[in-house]
Amino acid sequence: MKEIEVVIDTDEIAEFFYNQLIQRGYVPKTEETDELADIVFDYLVEKCMIDEIFDEE
């Protein structure tokens, strides 16, 4: 299987959830969509779909 590099941006996920929820008639708070983004990221790590890599700065 070929390995590809994927970058997951939780801010982008939060914005996506915010926009989708607005379209569906919900008015989420920023903290709520940020939390959802973190949950999605954790789910992807737990399911071994992505690896969490920490930048060494």
C-alpha cells in the first residue's frame, strides 16, 4: 500500500462543522465547533487513519 502525507487542520474542521451546522439550522458556539474538531481528530488517530506528529521546533 502506498503511503501519502495528509495534513489535518483542526481549525479547518471546526470551520466546516460550523458552516454545516448553520446550514442545518443550528447556531453553534466557537468552543463547540472547536471541541468537535478535536474529537474528529482524536477519532482519526484512534482508528489509525492518521498519525499525530509533533513538530520539533
